[in-house]
Amino acid sequence: MSKTFTHETDTNRYVLRIDDELIAVVDYVINGNSISFTHTFTNPTQRGRGYAGEIVEFAVNDVDSSSDRHIVPMCWYVGEWFDKHPERAALLARGT
């Protein structure tokens, strides 16, 4: 099993693939010094395995390491992810 995380800047999304199959996606929009995570999707046949959490964590880590933007969780799933990871809450307000 080959798990691959990518940041597809041309389509404004983060993607998780397993053996080249699309598993989970986080879409985003950049607005000045913020990045809004607008939609999280997991392939219906792969739900319940934690993949959405993995792709959100990858996206959050990428924003944290590669920019000074703050994150706006417009997707309910991303909001819940931050509720479960209060140690990452500083990303919600930095750069504002």
C-alpha cells in the first residue's frame, strides 16, 4: 500500500491517494493573509478509516511550515479537527 499526500496548488487542494486511488481531499481558498479550508471529502468507500483527519493534519502542517497565514475552518470537519487539537489553535489567529 502506497499512501501519498500532495499539495495541488493549481487546483487549491490537498490530496491523499493510496495506490493512485483518490481517497481524501481538502479544498481551500486563499484570501490575503488567510487560507479558508472550504470542503473536506473522503471517498465513500473509504470513510470511517481516519483518512479525513490525516489529510487535514497534512494540510494544517503544510500551512504552518510554509506560510504565515491563519486558517479559517469553513468546513465543519476542519472545525471539529481544531476542536480535537487545541494545541494547534494558534494557527486560527496568527497573522491577523
